[in-house]
Amino acid sequence: MTSAPTTTATVRRVRQEDAARMRALRLEMLADSPLAFLETVAEAAARPHAAYAARIASVADGQETAQFVADPGGRLVGHAGGSVAPGEPGLTVIHAVYVTPARRGSGLLGALLDEVAAWSSACGRPELMLEVVVGNDRAYRAYQKLGFVDTGVRVPHPRFPALRELQMRRSA
């Protein structure tokens, strides 16, 4: 896979040397969109740098899980991850999708998801799935514009069971 340039950043797979910048982006993600992710800012802030470095090293290559970032050459401004779906070998589950507010609408979301899709296809998984909190209409519309279709499946939010998430799918 090659890096995908956008008008504002290069979208590429994370590298080990991204650990500190990934930690900063993760804290921003959690502060900006606390319902969208599976940990709190406090939990992420308490994790030592070595833990971030180990996580980034584990997703920098391979076919089971990957993370991609939007890198304008300074602070990272976007992220999307993908993992093999348990029990569905042809499916990649997209997770931890985020574009910093100042960069939304710039094409970075599509570029990030295109990189996850290219990785998924290269690994032999032709389908993508993601989940969106019901009521997050901004994200829902953005994913629809990128070809994701609401499957009608609703599941409890893994951290806040009173909330529901809807599943969306598209080809990789």
C-alpha cells in the first residue's frame, strides 16, 4: 500500500515512531467524542507511553489489525483502524475513526477509510463494517456519502448500554 496524499495531509499506516503523536491524538479523540470510543480520557491519559508504543508497534504491520493516520507533518489530524471480524473472515471492522474538527469536510475521512479498505482488500477481506451511535447524524451522513449502507442491525453500545449503535457496511 502506498500513502494517499490529500490536500491537507498524507494518509498512511502508523509507524512505531508515531507513538507520542498517536497518544496526543487519542486524548483529543476521547475529549472531543467521548461516546464514540471505548475508553475515557482519564483511562487513556493514565496509560504510560510504553503502552502506546507497544500498541502502535503491534498495528504497524500485519493482516489482523491496522491503524491509519492523517499526517500533515506535525500533529496527527485523523485516524481510522481496522480489524478482522471474529467469525466473519471476509469482513474488516472499522473502528476509532476520527478527524480533528478543523479538518472535517476536507476529504480526510474518505482518504482514511480508503486506506483501511485497500488494506482490507489486500488481506482478502472484501467487506467493511462500522458502528455509529444512533443519533450521531453527522457521522451517519458522512458514512452514507462514502458508500456505507445502514444494515438495520442495532446493538447496545459496549460502554454505555442505554445507547444503541447501528451497523453500516460497504464493499472494501
